[in-house]
Amino acid sequence: AATLANPMPVWKYLVSGAFSGVCVASVLTPVELIKCRLQVQAGAAAAGQAAVGQTYSGSLDCAMQIIRKEGVRGLWRGNVAC
């Protein structure tokens, strides 16, 4: 265990931080994708524009349409920069 007399090495902080970042991104990317698609749809409706493409009746409907059209991997679309 790390103590003041025996501190934890910096590389362990880096590894644990990187691991936690990967975990958070894996969980939140589908949630953010669904939220963004619903916000775009709501923004278009508020502006009086007809929704282009798909329309969603809610979060679950949005997730199901993404999975049907893009597969499960579609929920993580845009997660990797390259």
C-alpha cells in the first residue's frame, strides 16, 4: 500500500488513469450518441424544419434504430479519433 514513507510510483497513476478513462468512454459514448441524436431532432423540430432522415420516439427507440441500421458497434461510432 502507498504511504507517505513509501509513495506509489507515477507510472501506476498513469496506468490507472488511462484505464479509468477507457472504462468511462466505453460506457458514456452510447449514451452521448443517443442524447445528441435526440437533441438534433428536437432542435430541427423547434426550428420548424422537417426532420431529415430518421425520427425517434425516445431514447430506447433511438438505440434500437441505431442497432438495427448500424449494428451494435454503431453505438460507439465516433469514439476513436482515427
